[in-house]
Amino acid sequence: MCGIAGFFTPDAVVTPEETFALSQKMGQSLYHRGPDGGDSWIDAACGLGLAHRRLAIIDLSEAGHQPMTSHDGRFVMVYNGEVYNADDLRPELEAQGHQFNGHSDSEVILNGFAQWGIETTVKRLIGMFAIALWDKREQCLYLIRDRLGIKPLYWYLNDKTLLFASELKAFHHHPAFEKKIDRQSVSSYLRHNCIPAPYSIYEKTQKLRAGHILRLDRDFNPSIRAFWSMDDVVGQDQTDMSRVEAVEELEKLARDAVKRRMVSDVPLGAFLSGGIDSSLVAALMQAQSKNPVKTFSIGFEDQGYNEAVHAGEVAKHLGTDHTELYVTATEARDVIPSLPDYYDEPFADSSQIPTYLVSKMTREHVTVALSGDGGDELFGGYNRYFLAQKYAKTIFTLPPALRKIAAGTLNAFPPAFWDGVFNFVPKSKRPAQPSNKVQKLAGLLGGDLDDLYPHLVSHWGEPDKLVKGATERRDGPIWSEHSKSLVPDLIERMQYLDVLTYLPDDILTKVDRASMAVSLEARVPLLDHRLVEFAWRLPKDFKIHEGQGKWILRQVLYKYVPKELIERPKMGFGVPIDQWLRGPLKDWAGDLLHMENDLLDKELILQKWQEHQSGQQNWQYHLWDILMLQSWCARWK
């Protein structure tokens, strides 16, 4: 796990010393991603610089040092990530005459490029990766991002310069970078609480899409193509396995995915929330380890946000070496001023706070941590899937006029009323933050079935009214008719869209930045592409069965953890932003919301702020979007 950065300016007239110094400066900005070493490789005649910061995980010797040149001298590479089948590919390459100086996966990748070509090699890799590769012979640069978008890769292009980096902060050190804010991206951000790929907060700057390769030659003619596509995965034939056979196959694949991600030359552990996904990962780790696996969780005093007790029970049953940290509200709030530095562009998933805190605590003990991310998207775990199914059968069978009347009735009562109503519901069946659920329901009543998914994943439903001079882009997957024809089933279409958008743009971005801010490598075994492809071959009923999500994952988990330790309502990984904005964060938030910004209509924002303060409405998510945008502007604009 590392950080990479660089530039390609073929027409620039710059000395080798200046080229090297600039490359080093860009790389040094990513020190937190790789504190174990850093270097650059340049070709001043081509205006090329490749920078690398190293977090040493496999082969801690100099033989694993990057930038790395292939043994035939043709390719030079900087690479961020881990490839977990390198030991399988190495003997095949050795049989072809390739030699190795050490046992790093980087050497395997480079020799693979030399032997099999770039796309063929990439298709054979199991893992997470963002790669920049210079082909000396063809005088062209390749940028490559893994299939699911686990590792980040930004690129900037004008008519004379290409920049690339793991994080946007590296671009600020290159004189050719123009940091002009893209107002359309701001509009998209306010809808999604993150900026969907391929766009970024800046004009001319993009995120390379997951599963894609960019090629740029000296004539500056970029081409981008996919080497792996969710459309192809979704188009697979459905398996004819029985339920028993499918559970056995999933267990086999998951065990192998976890085992491969347990290979490390440095201390390793796992995040454990006590939920299905993280418990399964921890269980499969412990089942394949001779010693107690190190597991980590954090807890909060507010029981509505505390999963530490459940995690502790699972850890005790599995026999892991468990560490938990109870975080005070003050400690959580102290993270907030640093968030713009960690995330580089506006990002407002408030679970960024506990994710950073658990990463920081974990890094005090290990350098690698396995995470359970991906289970909800692949196996139908999100509550919105069940809401959508329920709404499709109930709400959207009602006449539009009647739905609008119902929406007005729900909105007529303040959040405190609905929270009070749900206090009479048994705790085991009570939803988290019921007033937010009611607000979502009221919004749904005003739309139609085609608007359902965009509504469920939206914060600001009409962001163009808020962003001055912006027209929201609607060219992404969630707006496309393509997804409806490709995946006719409503729930499976939502899963497909989540894998394409929410997973890489929100979840994986959150985990990458939070973990790398403290130099911790996070690995996600449930997003092994072989497991992803298998999940999509399963009938929907194997995943969502009798009103319960992740049915097949549960069957595997129950082999290792008793059912009673797992079965409980799903709890999000969050913090009580709504309460903080009315209490200890009120002054900080008020100052930021009043801060002048030519991007936004301040009057609309302050109206929501007043409604939130009065308790008339709970606008925590909408306000957090604005607060993270204003914080980012104060730091980077």
C-alpha cells in the first residue's frame, strides 16, 4: 500500500534537476500513504516524472523499492495496492526465464507486463491496485485502476500536461495545475455527499473509472478502455447450484479471499463491528490462523451508535485478541477540522469520523487491517433495498394526488414528534433515527417509481437551486435507461448501481482516505472479483430471502458464530451529527454556514439551519454536506 504521483509533459523544457525536484515534491505530499520510503524516476527528455511513497507490507527489503524497472528495461512502474496471487504467477514467469531480485508483488506485475502484455496481465491479477506505467519503447504512459475502484487514481489533462496521483493534494505542487472549481461537480456532490466518478471537484481533473486503463502517447492522444466491466458480470448465466452447494462454494471462495489477504510481512488484524460482514471476515481469519487474530472496534457512549458490545461478544466467541476503544464525543469532534486534509475534495459521509478513529486506534497495533466492506452491495444488505421493494408494492400503487396529500401530512409534524412515536415501538424493531426515515418517506411520496433509486441515495434533491450557475450532470449510471434494460429487477438494479457508484465513490473512498491518513493498509476480501462474479450468478432469492438480506452470507457465518450473536437490526456506522449541530458544534457550524461563498445560495442554507435548530426538521445530512464543502473551500479553494 502506497501513494503514487507523477506527470507527463513531453513538450516542456525542464532540466533533469528541476524534473526530479518537482516529482519528489509531488510524492512528498503523500508521505502519510507511505512513510517507509520514497523516491522518483524521471526521463527529462520526455518531461516525465514518476514518484512513489512506500508503506512496506510485502518484501521489506530494497528489492521491493519503487519506482521499479522491469528486468528487460522496457517498463518503469509506480504502483499502489496489493496483488494477492503474485506467488501463483511467479513460478509461471520463472519458467519463461524471468528472474526476481526479491519476493514483492511489484516484480511479478512488471515481469507479467513484459511477458504477457499489459491488459492480459491486469486481467490475471487478484487484488487492489492503481498503477502508473511508462513504456520506454513506445514512449507512452499507462494508468490502470483495479476492477472495483478500491484504490484511488486521479488524473488531470490539459493540452500540454498530464498529472496523476493517489490524492488530489499532489497536483497542487505542479505549476501546470489549474484549480478551477467545477460547479457541476459541486451540484452532484450535494446530491450524493461525494463526487461521482469520473468527475472531481476541479475542472480538467477526473477519477479514472474502476476497471479501466488510460493510455497516453507523446502526441497526447488519450484513450481509455475497460478491462473489466460490471455489465459483463451482470450478464453472466445464473448458476444452477442448489442452496447447499452455493453456500459451500461461497464459503470456499470467501476463505480463499481472506487467506490471500492474510499474507503480510508486517503485523495484521481486522476491523470488527459485530455485524455480518466484519464478523465473517474475522471468523474466516481466525479459522485459518494458528494464533489469535487481532481485532479492533470502537464504541460510543450513545447506545444508538454503539456496536462495541456486539463486537466484543463475537470476538470472545471466536477467541480473537480483541482491542476496543470507547471514544468520547469530544474526541470524535476533534477529528472534524482535519477532514478536508484527509479527503482532498468535498466528502460528507459522516461515518468518515468513526472510520478514521478506528483506523487510528488499529494502526497503533498493526499495519494491515481486513475490512468487511462490500457485503451489503453484493448480497442485498442495505435497508433501502427492502424499502424500495415495499414501496414498489404499496406506495406506487396509490394515485399521485393521494401520495402528495400523505407527504404533506408527514411533513406537518416535527422530527421530535416522530421520534416520540417510535419510542413506543420495541427497541429491537425500532429504526435508527426514525424522523429521518419519515422525511425520506415523505419525499418518496412526491415522486414516481423511476425516481426511487435517485431519491433514496440523494441528500439535496434539487441541488441546482443551491449552486449558483450550475446544471447538475445527469450522465451517470443512476440516470441512464441502460441500467433498466440491463437489470430489469428493481432490487438487483439498485445493487448494480451501488457497485458502480456508491461503493467506489463513497464507501471505498472513505475507507482509503481514513486508513491511509494514519498509514494503515485496509484490505477488503469480500470485494475479491471472483467473489463478486460469483455473487452475481446467484439467484436473488439466495441473497434476499423471506424479507432478510444477505441470506447466503449468514449461512456461511453461522458455521462459525452462533446465530443469536448476529441477529439484530442493522446499525449504521455513524455519529450523532443531528444532536451535535444543536449543541457542541453549533457555533462552529454557524460560522461556516455564514461564511461567504460565491458557489452557494446562502439564504436557502440558513433556512434549513434555522429549521434544524428549532427542531422543526432534521436536516443533519444536508447541513453536513454544506459544512464539509465550506470546510474544504476554506482549505483548498
